[in-house]
Amino acid sequence: MRIGELARRAGVDVQTVRYYEREGLLEAPGRTPSGYRAYGPAHLERLRFVRHCRSLDIPLADIRRVLALADSRSVACDEVNRLVDVHLARVRERRAALERLERQLAALRSQCASGHRIADCGILEELIHAAQGEACACHAEGERR
Amino acid sequence: MRIGELARRAGVDVQTVRYYEREGLLEAPGRTPSGYRAYGPAHLERLRFVRHCRSLDIPLADIRRVLALADSRSVACDEVNRLVDVHLARVRERRAALERLERQLAALRSQCASGHRIADCGILEELIHAAQGEACACHAEGERR
DNA sequence: GGGAACCCTGTAGCCGGTATAGAGTCAAGC
DNA sequence: GCTTGACTCTATACCGGCTACAGGGTTCCC
């Protein structure tokens, strides 16, 4: 099958398939005499695997690692566990940060109803006030991933 | 004050200050005879404002818009409200997606205890199985922001 | 043989910075 | 006066995970 069909069957863009090949996530397939990529069912299976991992937001580098591990089926799988653990921790942390953020934004939004002029806008006031109250390094380190 | 002091007092990297200037978020300051940027207190205030908005994960383009609005204090502030609403909706949606993801990952993690060999790894099995079961377009459109 | 749909490579753009290279400037100490 | 080290300058490239575009070649159907 050619790249268009592969992409359609995995639900991705053609460009993405070529990108995964460049990035070493999908083995380079054979070529037709005219230079078109020719894929087999194994390529589709692997591409779907990659996409499923991506739908779990696992970074490409980790997926590359998992694929390498899966290919050597006799090794202990502690690394897979560790990898999922690390990723899960990342997700939990990010979710908690978003929850805090959501609360702050909701509070902010409640400061200003419609129809005011800018000069009386509670949101702007609140933003400016909060910014002034901020210490030097409170968002500098540690808060960003 | 020079760029280093400004950056330290706002808790950002020196590079970031120059980046904000290039992006039009921070007014280009005067220069000393030797070409060093010379900032006043207004610059610090504005930089802190930008950083506070960023700590709320508001995109730079939106911050630029808010700054322009704040400078014209006689206009109605409906646009500020709308902007915060849109951002809040974005955050809510992303948080919900992360919650779903967290549940999926936790379920996945429970498939494999430590010490197995790869061939018996429940996580890999589960990942492969799930990938096979996937229809063509289930993650292609709509699911990503 | 003409046009649509497909494929190829290479390159640039998105976001919000971060990192590097290579050069100039300034203040303090010897 | 000279060196050292901290600071500053510009320009450019890099990160992830794609996406888009330019400028060509191929295949297939009417």
C-alpha cells in the first residue's frame, strides 16, 4: 500500500508518516520503481501503535524507547513500567496545575461584568494589582515544566 | 536600570526580556551611549504584568491585545471579558482531557507489575491491543486542540 | 493527450522561550 | 595601564510534534 492509504487507515496526515520515518519511529519501507514508498501490514500496525501512544500524550522519544524494548522481547520490562510511571506523574502534575489555573481564571472573570469602560475594568485592575504584588522569583523557577 | 537587574527583579531570564521586546510586548527602552538598554520603573511594572498573565497561561498574542486595550482606557472592556472567557474555556477543556488521560494511564499502569519479561508485559500487550482495535479516524480530528 | 489525484524532496512556520557563538563594555584589583 | 570577570550586544539555531507550502514527477481515467 502507498503512503496515502497507510495514512488514511491509521487516521494521520501523510506528512506525519514521513515525519515519523525521519524521526526513526517507523521503519523506512521499500520503494516502487518510481520511488513511491510501499508499505505492508506491519507498518500499519506499528503506525497505529505509535498513534495510540500519542493519544496517551506519550512523547515521541519515549515511544521510540518502548518500540526498541518491544522488539527485544526477552528483556525485563521494568523500564516500560518506569516510563509509564514517569509519564503518569507528569500528567497528574499538569492536571493539578490546570485545576489551580482554572480556579484563578474563574475568580478573575468574576471581577468584571459586561459594559464597563476599560478604566473601571475589574479584571485589568486585578491583573495589574496581582502583578505588582509579585515577588521576584515566584514564577521564575520550578513552576514551569 | 540595565537588563540584568530588570530581569532579576521580574524573575525572568535576560533572553526573555529581549524576546518580549522583539515580540512587541515590552516597549524598546532608551540606550546608554555604549548601547546598553536602560529601563525605568514603568518597564518593570509592564514586564511583571506580562509575567503574571503568562503565569495564568494566557498566550502572548492575547497579552499583547490586553496591553493595547489597557493603554486606551476609555474603550468598553467587553473584549477583555471575552478574551478571559475564551481562555477559561480552553483551560477547562484541556483539564478535562488530562483527567481522561490520567484515568487511562492509571488503568494501563495496573496491567503490569515489576519483574516480568517483556514478552509477558501487560502494558505492552494492552498498548498493542488497543492500537489494533482503533478505527481509522478516532484520533485524527477533533481530539487535538 | 489532458486533467485530477496522488507522490516525491526540501524548506519554513507555529509557540514561548532557551542556548550558543562571537564580540564589545565596564568596574575592580594589581 | 592591564588583566580579569561580570555584564551586555546581535544574530542564529534549537526544542516538540507536527503542518504547510513550493516545485516538481507519476499514475490513472476519460
